[in-house]
Amino acid sequence: MSFASLTSSSVASASQLSAGPYADPNDIRNAFTVAMSAMYRNEVPLYGDLVRIVRSINEHVIEQRSKSQSATESANYAASERLDLERHGAIRLGTPYELRTVRRLFAVIGLKPVGYYDLSVAGLPMHATCFRPVDGVALAKNPFRVFTTLLRPELLRDEEARNLAASLLDRREIFSPELLELLDAAEQNDNRLNPQQAEKFVTEAMKTFSWRPVASASESEYRKLVSEHPILADIASFKSSHINHLTPRTLDITASQKQMSVEGLKVKDRIEGPPARKCPILLRQTSFLALEERIKFRNSEGSLVEGTHRARFGEIEERGAAVTTKGRKLYDQLLVAAMDKYRTVSATSKATTMDQILADVFQAYPDDWSELRKQDLVYCTYHLTQKPRPDTLPLNASLESLVSHGFLTAKPITYEDFLPFSAAGIFQSNLKPGSEGESIQKQANMPDQEGLERALGCPLLSADDLYLRAQTQSIEQCAMGSGWDVRS
């Protein structure tokens, strides 16, 4: 399938692509997303069922909300055209070189590294960042994200396993020579490619993230890595950095999870993240459990022998509003309180109990858009209405006054990032029982953002800075369009 045909179904047409010397990064990202979704559906057929279930639920939710006259009620839900493309993927990388090269690759499709995630808090020998678009126009066109983890070998206890993983990773090459040439060419032109290069780029990039069922490790080496940590085996044993899940966005994760179960998918016992709310915040996630997949190893005689590997799964997510620093502090306090309370309950029916505890504890978190905004708990963009301004309204009216009198509307900003506890919970639920952090060093729970930035070759962007900038810019645009000196 050509680059032009991949993008024509979403944003760009062939004529638009040929109008200038360079392809729009948003169009390349669309082609990349469509190609990756097709590849993953072919590799994991249950992913196709997942997309179908989510699309059906979303259509129903949009239809029901379209009947509502409340703009506030529907303020934080994506347009259907964004939902059709919206995905997040997850990859696991082994070396700083792989991470730096992936950064170069994602720059071509307009993704930048945002935020730091320390997964050692959940017993995982990794840390991560989120590659995603960062400006409003790009996010509206296609908010594709990739949760990208990097192995932290210093957290592994067993020296033999650590050295084995390093040896396997040092001799593998997950990027084709053609892809590396295209990255060099793009960097000579401010990370831009012409349409012909873009088409080849998408094809070559898929090779990096595709599933290759013949392992680079021998069966004995694979078993050694698994015994140290299942994720270590997934990172170091294969010839590509295969996508381990691709996640569509649902507007009703409870209904989607129920339908997944009805259709026979082996679903996680509970939804990760905040409890269900009238005004959703941050991120809720669930998944069907990882598949047992057939793989092949080479034995000491060089012959291929059959084996299995369990790592790839199907995930869905429900996104709410981005919370402010104050809002995140309250969220973290309540989450800790809920987890402390959870530890005191019996081991029976823990999934249900945790949901009940969360719902109870999170009653302290306002569940009304106006109150969330007034208490500075969520980020919003502000927009002028058509309501005429009376002469009696002062030019320096407060932001809240302008909203309450209907001269401005406030729209919660969608959370575009990830929750470490949710991500870790999803990962852990797809590992083998008893593998939770048994083999990482006791110095875990020590973040190393500087180490990840050294591996990346650049600083990480702050998600809070991006949300605050979007909010501030919207206020400035309202001021310019109205003549008011809008005060927060």
C-alpha cells in the first residue's frame, strides 16, 4: 500500500502530498499509525476484535451524548475522526543506542519525548518516556503515542543474566540499513522527508516493530533470562523491538471491558487508574491477557526447535482531563490512602474490594467540571462565545467571572500521557505469577531521569509545562479577540 493511499483515508490526498517537496509529518504519522495497526492486526488477530468492540461502544456513546444539550457534559470527549486514528503503542528497548535511534525515528513523524516514568517502583528493571505530539494542531490530527521503556541493567541482581542480556543486545540490529539512511537524510532537512522517502520510511520502520518468531537467543539463554525476569527475556531475546500492545481509545471503558468478556477474551480482573467518575480524569486502562505465542530457538546443533513466549497483549484506554500539579498531588495522596487501606483487607475478592475502596476514597476528589476548574485541579482551554459584552462589564474581569456569565467557555484538556502505576499494573498482570520484582536490585525505587536523558541524547519535555502552555495560550487568544485584560 502506498504512502498516499495510507494517508488518503484520514487527512491527506495524493494531490496534497505532491503539492510541496516535503511530506507533512502529521501525514507520515497517519500512514505510520495505519500501517502499524494493520501489521498488529495481522500478527495478533484478537486486536481486530478489540478495535471492533471499542468502535461499536464509541459510536453508541457519541450517539447518546449527541442527544444531550449540555456542552459541559461532552466537553472532554474526542471527535470521532480523532478516535478512529487514536492509538498508543508500547515498545521495550535494550540499549541507549536503540533509544537514541528510536528518538530519531519518531522525530520524523512529529513525536517528542515527554515525561519520565520510573517503573522500578513496581519491581520492573526499566524506566520510560512517552513519545507523542506536543502541539494542539498535531494532537487534533492524530495523537499517536508510544510508551517507550529502556532496560536498566544495573537493577538486575544476577551478573550472569546481566552479561548475557548485554551480549545479545550488543550484537543485534533492529534498524535496517535503509531506515538509517532515511534518518540521516531527514536530519539534513530538519527531520523532513519527501513523499517517496516517506513511503519507504514507513515500510522500513515497520520492520523494527514487527514480530519475528525466530529468537536470537538460544533456548537455554532464553530460559536463563526468563528466570531472572520475564521482561528481560522479552527485551533481549528477539531480533526486533516488537510492539507488545497497540491500544485504541474508548469512551466507556467499563462497557468495553464487559463486552470483551462477553466475547470470550481473557480480560484483566480490574481496570487500572482512577475510579469511574462523571468527570473523568487522567487515564484508565485494561487489557486482555498476554498470548502464549509459538517461537523458534536454535539449539547447539543449529537446528530450530519449537518454544513459546508470552508478552504481547491487547489493551484499551479511557482518557480524561489533564490534572494540574495541585490536582496530581491530590490524586497521588488519595491513591496512596486507597492502597494503604487495600493492604488491610483480606485476600478474597481483592479486585472488587480495590474498586470499592477507590470509589470511597476518591469522593474527596471533586467530580464537577466547574468545581474542578475553580479549585485549579484540571487544565482547561478557554474560548470566546458569541454572547455580546455589556458596557458594564469591566475590561479586567476575572476568568471565572467571564465563564460564569457565559462570555467564555472552558474545555478540559485531554490527558495525553501515562500513569506509572497503571502502566506497571498492566505490565505485571501480563507476566507469569510470582515474577513481580523478585530479581531486581534493592536500590530499586530510585528514579534516574538523568540517565534516561543521557541515553536519549536530549532532555525530556515536561507534560505539565505543555498543558499549562496550552491553557495560557488559549487565555491570551481570548484576550486578543475580545480586548479584555483576562485575569486568572
